Amino acid sequence: MNCVDQAIYVAIEERDAHTAQHCLRVGYLAEALGCAIHLKNGDLSPLREAGFVHDAGKIGIPDSILMKSGQLDAHEWKLMKDHTLCGERIIAAQSFLPLSGPNQPIVEAVRHHHEHYDGSGYPDEMKGDEIPLFARIILIADCYAAMTETRAYHQGKSHEETMTIMNAESGIYSDPELFEAFSKMIENCPLRRRQAPTLKEPLHPC
């Protein structure tokens, strides 16, 4: 992780340790899926880093929403969805992460990781291959991690139950080809466990 992304990650950790641990797991899961689809080595590091900071925008979400155990109302849900735009602004504000250029995929992934394959996601209702590849990968990693983790508002599901749900939603929420690759990869991946490696104990999935 480069020094600026690490600083952003530490800010996430200070804000909410659970979100920070989730981001670590998403980053490593995304990297493992990138390996499974044979991304170039030069793409794996920025993909992993995009996963590490994909929820950076939650720094700006009030505790009453971020930590709420019950269902969000319409106003709260709108504020929660805005974390993708807030995250984009945070990442793009870094001097070496402009909105265009070699690091653009990281910025795009943070903005678009909640776009759905059928166009029902947010913030821009992109669909299919319109959605940047990193964002499509991170969505799958994010869904798997979120469903298998226990939080104040959610009891973690088993691996088997999670995969059943994600399989039913493939082609609706997720890219079906990427989900097929994920399904094969995750069966023998150490990240089936519910903790991520630490930054000092990186996963080498390839």
C-alpha cells in the first residue's frame, strides 16, 4: 500500500475498526479474483488498494447511521449511498491520484463499487460492461465479505448460504462471468475465513 492510501486506511480505522477490517478483506479478495481472471501483474496492486479504500467515504457518515442496528429510513439510506461520492472526492484529492491518468481505475472503483450489472445500482445506474472492471470485481468481493461478517446490524452468514444468495443474484447485481470465476477461486482461498490478513501479513494469491 502506498503511503497516502495507507494514511487513508488509518483514517478509516480510526473512524470504525470494523469498516477498516472489512476493507482489508475486500482488497485481498479483489486481488485474489484479479489473479483468477489473469489480470496483468501491474493491475493487481491498484486493484488491491482500491479495495482497501473503497469505503473511505464512510468517514463522513454519522454514527447514528453507520452504527444503526435497524433498517435505514429513506433519508438515512440516501446519506449512506453518498459514501461512494465522498470516497471518490477523498481519493481523487490526493495529488498523484487525479480523476484521469494511470490511477484513474482506483478513483473509478471507489465511485462505482455499488453499480449493479442490471443498472439498478448507484450512483450512476451504469450497467454491464459500462461499469469499470475494478468496480465489478470489488462489488463481488464486497458482497461476499459483507454477508459473511457479523456487524451490529447483521449476523454473518455461512459461506454456503452466502454463495447461494450471490449465485441467485448473479447477472442482476454482479457480472456473471466474474462471479463464475469467483465461485471457483473462493473454494480454495484462505479468505473463506472471516478475518483478513493484516497489512503486515499480506496475502499472495497468485
